[in-house]
Amino acid sequence: MKKLTSEQLNRLHEHLIGNSTNDALVNELLDHLACEAEEYLWKGYNFDLALEKITQEANTKAVKYLRETYRHEVAMTEEQLDNASLDDIIFEFRNKAYGAYDLRQSYPFALRSALILGVGLFLMLMAFLSGVTQGYWSFMSTSGIMWMVGVCGVAYSLGTWFLRKAPYRYAMPT
């Protein structure tokens, strides 16, 4: 795919500034318009024709609408900023709907569950191998206790995962 030159990017930037784009939105729109321009270049258009097609779509009315919508839906008040988490601040002027925000929100849960599941499976494997090498099995031995702790860890992590996903997966339609 063809890349835009700095001069071409400057022309796109000037177009956005000329259409009253604010500072918070200009970088997002510039990235979007640059991607569209590169796509037109890849299809065989020259830059001037690509710029003409893009400017028809990104006219003053469209940019004004995006600016107002973006400011209305995303900007935080002082009270919201006081109560915001680091993720909320990082994603203030970014799209929260595409998944990265949700992944960051669920990361501590996923890390804890994966650690408990991994330790549980490791303990179960060690207990199983110990029982196989000894030739007998007893729940009152060290390997039996390791087995039970491992089973509890696996059950806990799978159970919490299921309970966290169940309301979304098995919700009754309204």
C-alpha cells in the first residue's frame, strides 16, 4: 500500500483545520482521512483526485457534526474526572466500543483466573505423576492434598469465569 508524504499529510491537516476541527478531534480525523487517501492511492487514483473525493465526504458540515457529537459523548466534566479510573482517562478521546477498553477493564480478573488455573493444573499434574510413580493413591498423602488443592483452584477459576460470562450468555430476552 502506498504511503502519504509529509506534504500530502499537511494538505489533509490544512483541510481539517480549514473546516474548524478542534485539537482533540484533528488527530483522529487526520488518521482516518490518511487511511482513506492511501486506499484511493492503492486503487490507482492520484493524490489530487483522492483528496477531492475525501473532501467531498469530509466537508465543513460533516466535520462540525463529528466535532459536536464527539465533544458531547466523550468529554468529561470535573466531577467525572475526579471519579475516573486511569482507563477512563486514557480512553477519553478514543473509541471504547471496539474492545480494548473492555479488555483493560477485565485484565485483572483474567490474570488472576489464569494464575489460579495454571497453578491448579500444575498441582494436579504433579500429584498425578507422584501417584503413578509411587504405584498407589491416597487422599491423605502429600500428592492427594496437592490433587485436591489443584482441583479446588481449577474449579474456582472456571466457576468464576462461568459466573462472570453467564449473565450475558444466558440472559432472557426482554
